[in-house]
Amino acid sequence: MPNPFDRPRAVLMLEVTGAEDSLLTADSDKSPISGALKIKVVGNQRVDIQLPGEADVSLTSLNEVSRDTKCSDEDLSDFASWLGGSYVEDASGPLKGELVIPVANGAFLRLHMSKRADREFTTSLVFLINNIKKATETHHILAKREHSTAELLTGRFDGIKALQDHYGTDGVAQSAREVFFTSISKIFAFLQAEYTGQIVGVIVHGGPHTPESENMLHVTVASRPSARWLEETETSPDFTKIAEVLFVRTVLAWITGIILLIATLLGIYYLLYMPITKDTLLYSNVKLD
């Protein structure tokens, strides 16, 4: 029985469109991702999830692609080798070659980069795998902090749906689904090693009517002021109260000064105009013979 107090500090959550529920669970016992949580969301309504501040949770999007980031023939060749396949470049230009990946029963998935659907599936999967690998760099930075920070890696993959729209649900699309889950299994095994087992996987299937413009699970991090900002706010002076205190002190100082001045003047007056008698001389400590 797992220890309920030994909770993982990281979650890999992928939303997959175009993958049927039966395919999400197929051959899962032999896969490193067999322990991943698989959820089928019925309907097309978006679910908003709000997490604590950035000091407690690190949110990494796996779908962010820099403008300078481009998929090259070398990237496709490395990806094919990673899966035990090959990529044959075409002399007519970049991203025109053929990607060959082995699948079950000794068959092969052949994708031609000159076709839009094939290229969309392949490049999306390559970017997803590369972004997951880059996310481990952030993990190593966070691991050096004294304060433990939870990590959430979120992404969405529409490559399977692109192939289904072009080829249908069988044939190429079915083999592509197998390649996708093989890739996720391998990269999840890589994450298990990087996170020393402290990570769980979640695969979300949104169904055939999932909107392409937004994710089914919309995760945001609540912005809250830092501890330093709060401290400055709590100790920030109230200028109105300070003015009131200064006014009262000034008035009291003036009143005290006027009273002392009047008392001094009265003392000097009575000292100068005091009648000289035997009693007053004795009062003034004058020695009388």
C-alpha cells in the first residue's frame, strides 16, 4: 500500500484530443505510464482551476513555442532514432522527407512531411517532447530552493485529431496513436528518473467536441503580494494620524512654554518689587546682625 504522506510534488497533465477512451487504456499495464490517472471529460465546457501563488506552485506550459524555435530535419532524425525509427530527408527541401516509426506487430508508421496532417502530428509531438525535457531544467532550479515548490506541467496535443480529420480513425491515425503513447511512456519514464519518482501523470480526453481554441482544463496561478510587500504595507505610515500626533504635540509644547514663560516673568517681577522687610530678608537667607 502506498504511503499517503509520501505525496508527489509534480504533475504532468496532458489533454489529448482525438484519442478514444479505449485507446487510452490499451496495453497500459506494460507501459511506464500505466500508473497515470486517465480522465474522460464529458461535454465541452471548460474547467477553470486556480492554484495558489507562484511561491507555492510552478506552472509550466508545454505548448509554448518560441518564434525562433523551428523543427528541422535534424530534430526529426533525432526523434525517429529515439523511437527506434528513421527519417529520410528529401532533396527537394527541408521538412519534405519521410518519417518511419515501428509499431506493433512488426508494422511501420510512415509519415510524409510534405503532407500537412503528417507534418502537424510530427512537429507537435517533437515540440511536446522537447518542452517536457526543458521543463526538467526548471525542476532542478526549484529543487535548490529552501522552500519546496509544487510543479504542474500542462500541455495539449491535437496531432492525433489532425490525422483523424485527414485519414479517418483507422490505419494511419491508429498507428499514430500508438506512436504518441509510446513517446509519452518513454518521456514519462525519463521524468520519473529526473523527479526521483515524485511525479504523477494525468491524461485528459476531452471528447470529439472539444473546442480547438481553448483547453478543457484552464489552469491559472493566483497572484498574491509577496511577504515583503505585505510587510511594507502593514508598516506603512498613516500620514493623517502622524499629522494629528504632531499637531497635538506642538500645541502641548506651546502651552507648556507659555506657562513656563508666565511663571518666570511673575517670579522675576515679585523678586524685583518685593518689599525689603525683616521677613523678606530672612526669606532671602540674608544674615542679620
